[in-house]
Amino acid sequence: MKKISQINDLTRGSVGKSVWNMAIPLITASFIQMAYSLTDMFWVGRLGSESVAAIGAAAYFHWLCNALSMICKIGVEVAISQSLGARQPLRARVYANQAALLAGILASLYALFTWLSADRLISLFRLEPSISGQSVAYLRATVPGIFFLFHNNVFGGIYNGQGNSKTPFKILSIGFICNIVLDPLFIYGAGPIPPLGATGAAVATVLSQCAVFSIFAYKLYYRRSPLGKLRLVGRLRRRFTARVTSLGFPVSLQNGLFALFSLALATLAARWGHVGVAVQSIGAQVEAITWMTATGFSTALAAFVGQNFGARDFERVRRGYRYTLKLAGSVSLVATVAFLFFGRPIFSIFAREPGTIDAGNDYLRILALSQLFSAIESVTAGAFNGLGKTIPPAIVGIFLNAARVPLAHYLTTFPALGLNGIWWSITLTSILKGVALVTWYRKSQGTPERIPAQPPDD
């Protein structure tokens, strides 16, 4: 491949080194993304479980927003990696421009929807009026950040597709530092800044996302991009946006429906009052330690597989998958031990009420049983994505995530389970997802591979 600054050729050299060097910044960046929410939970947790529940309810719609942005992020990530593997840097640049333009349109539509529907969306949780009011205010305060979130995800995908995960990591680190500094200032107030409570966490996050966006935009549009000069404005080109959308939509749909199914579980958990909502909100953030780590490996593998698939080196693709699966599996086993034996002290970091801590300890012990399978699912999805086969992971994920809702309703009818029936529904379906997806992937290895038809560069 032609040597271009900041583009890493993943089709040559050690498989382990290529995956590892790509994965470490991605994993760290994933933790930084998670740390945004954990930082908010940490500071808002000092206001009480009601404020945590308010943010937790609004977080599901932020989750939905992030899922929608996956259309552009995953699409551009796979399209760029495959184009570079096929030695087509010009085509990769066109994909980068088109994905950013599409992200702006989708972000504007979702922002308008969120602002107009905030009251109705939060009313789904049937929370106490004081908590609902906090949640609506928080959700509307996040609306300006939707534009930044969409583009930051796409910009990260542009770099990831080039095999360069270090640049997004550095930029996200700056945003996280901003969030750490701004959170207590806007939540509790300082000097001329009035105390905004839970809404202050949203303001701090939006300002931090704006800082990240500004740095990304400067590097990609006002300095020479590794792919060449990117255009800040332009027109959508149907053939390229169709390719980006076809790659990213299954992943986006899966993530979006996952958020909706989780919302359905949250409304069920709300039957146990704000404790149920708080436990799921905090527990999901803590449990995401394994998920975020596996996602980092998954994204690294997708870029690795994409470039090598474009270069037609299928044996290298298989070796990369096996290596990444071992790495992610090892990390998930560490998380399993931590959740089984240290759930109570972990949960007490984010909650004070004994009842919430006890329920949170049950949550982590139950979810511990599925950590290895969640890692297997995530890594295998990354391999599928790199091949441009984003539909199989979506089918498995959507079907079994949907099964959680009726299963949870059924299990909670048992007095011995109660609220814990919800967590068991998550664990059981996570185990099934890991088994089903890895089985599908191994069977698909016997089918001939081909590179999808690509639109002309101009």
C-alpha cells in the first residue's frame, strides 16, 4: 500500500502486533467514552438516587442517538478499510466526505425529534413528577451535543478505518479531561456559574463534546488529512451514501432496538421504584467495562479484517480473529471474577442507599455469568463487520435482545426472583447470543468470499 502519513497498513507484519497496537487506544478510548457517563453518575450520585434515576432515564435516548450515529460510523469505517486494503485511497476519501455530510443530516433530524418529544419520552418511565422534571431538563440540555456526538463518532471511524486509533484516543482524552473539570462546576456551581444539578452534567458533557469536535474538524478539514483534502461542505452522492448506509444500518438498527428493549426493561424495573431504575442505570455502566473492552477489540478487528479482506488475504483474516478472541476472552474472565466477588464495593462507589447497593450487588453477580459470552459476541461481530457482512450480527442481536422483554416479564412473576428476574433475562440471552453468533461465523468460513461492487471514485 502507498505510504501515507498516519495510515497504518494492517495487511503486513505481525498479526498480533497489528491487532494489539490498534486495539489498545480503542479500548482506552472506549473507557473514556464510558467514563463520561460514570463521571456524571459519580457527581450526580451525591445528589441522591432520584437524580441518578433522572439521568438514567434520559440516558436511554442518548443511547438511541449513539445507535443512530452508527449508520455513518460503521459504514465509513468498513468502507475506508476495505478501500485502503484494495489500494484505493481516493475512494476512501470520498467515503469520508460522504459519511460526514450524512451524519450532519441525521443529527439535525434526531435533535429536532428529541427537543419536541422530551416530555413524552420521559413519561414512559412513570417516575415521580420531581424526577421527571429533572430528566426532561437534562434530556433537552443534551440536544446541542447531538451534532457533536454524530460527527465525533464519524471522525473516529474515519481514523479507525485507516488503522490509526491513536489520534481519536488522544482527542477523546482531552474531552474527558474537560468533562472532569466542568462536571462539578456546573452541577454544584462555582463563582458566577449557578448550581444546575443534574442538568449541569448535561451542559458539561456538551461542552466537552464540542471541544472534541473542534479538534477533529481542525485536523481533518483545516490541516491536510492523511486521505488528502477533505471537504467541509458538498453534495450527497447516492452511490457512496448507499454503500455507507447498507453497511452501517444493520448495526445501527441493532443498537437502536437494543436501546428500546433496554428501555422496556427499565420501565419494568421502575415497578420497584427509583431503586430499580438506579440499579439498572448504574449497573449497566459498570457492566459496560467488559462490553467496552470487547468493543475496542471488535473495532480493531473490523479494521484489520477490512484491510486484509480488501487485500484478499483470507488466512490473515482468520488468524486475526482467533488472536482477538483470545485477548477479549481473557479480559472478560477478569471482569467475571470482579463482579462475582466485589459487586458490593463496586456499586457503593455510585450509590449510598443500602437498598440500592444490595440490589446492585445482585445485578453484578448475575451478569458476571455472561461476560465471556458477551465478549465472544462482540469480537465475532467485529469480524463480520470487517468482511462487510453486518447483517448476521444484527439478526442474532435483534432477535435475542427482543426475547429479553417477554422473558423478563415471565421471570419477575416468581417471588423468589422479583427484580432479579430482569437481570437473569439479560444474562441468559447474552449467553445465547455469544453461542449463536460464533457458530454462524464458523459455518460461514466455508463460503467463498467476494468484494462487493464499489461505486466509481468520480
